[in-house]
Amino acid sequence: MPGLVVVGAQWGDEGKGKVTDLIAEKADVVIRYQGGNNAGHTIVRGDDVYKFHLIPSGILYPGKLCLIGNGVVVDPKVMTEEIVGLHARNIDTSGLKISANAHVIMPYHLMLDHAGESKLGKLQIGTTRRGIGPCYADKAARLGIRIQDLLDEKILRQKIYAALEPKRQTLRPFAKDPALDLHAMTEEYSALGHQLERYITDTTRIVWDSLD
């Protein structure tokens, strides 16, 4: 089965969403394979304007499989808001599938992003401060939390604790922030996980099956 890959090579704002939308009409599967919600893809359909941050714009075509792959870092709050927004506009999201192995952007990732940029002062990288870089750093350090972990509160609690331990010094300025409370964070993200549960699956298997 032939495939087309859309790659941005100009630090964003190249119109990837528009190109993807054009290609998606004739595609069987539309896959988001990396990145996070650091930018938006704006699609205009007549008088309707849609802004996507995580979900592939192919979701606007009924019957299309839209996959969030292993390489994407997912903010569950953004994902649930995007799904709710689509439902409010009567867009079917049954074709959306999220990889169980995709990594999760947690509240401390956003804090680390803010802290890192502030520390650099005039030498700031210019991140969107949405926790994407720190989330990928945790993935590389094997301290990441995967989407599937949100469905098991015990495992989630253990993984959050393990991820926070080496960051305590850096996160000291945020020590009193209620978002860093282990119990509250576990409960909140477990609830978010269960809202997304029907979309979570083995996307790699879906891709292989589609090649048969």
C-alpha cells in the first residue's frame, strides 16, 4: 500500500494541516506520527473554521481512520477538549485511535518548560511552553508516562512519583502549586484516561492490518 508523508521543514506554519486535509480525502488512514499540541492546523470548509492541535484533520472525512501514533506526546486535557469540540459540531470521532504507547504531557512538564525558558532569559529557545520538550526528555530518560498508564491508577501513581523524584529541585519554585499534588494528579489524569479509553488501542497493529 503506497503512503504519503507530510514533513514540515521550516519550524512550523508551512501549511501542513491544509496539505494533509487535501491528501486525506483519498486516504484510508491518516496518521499523526510525532510532535504535540505546540501549534494548530486551521482548516476552512466553506463558512466553517476548524482548528486542530492533536487530532489529524482527516477526522473531517467520515469513515477515515485517524491515528495518533507512538511518537506523539499527548496532553490529555487538550485531547478531550478537542474531541468535545468536534462532538459539539456533530463530527464523528469513531475513527480516532490513540496509541496506548504514546507518551503523556503532565502538569510538571509545563512547569519545567516555563522554568527552563525563564532561566535562559534573552537566550530563550522560544518554545510554546506546553511541556512538549520536557515530555520527550522524560521519554528518552525512561521516566515517561504512557497513555495506557492512565487506565491503571496504581501504576500511574508509581510512575508519577518516579518521574517527579529527580525533578524536585528544579520544581521547587512550584512546590506549593496544587497541580503537583501526587494524589490529585493521579485522580485527575486517571479520570482523563477513562474519558479517552474507547479511543486507546494498539495503533501499530491497525497499520499492519491495513497493509494486508
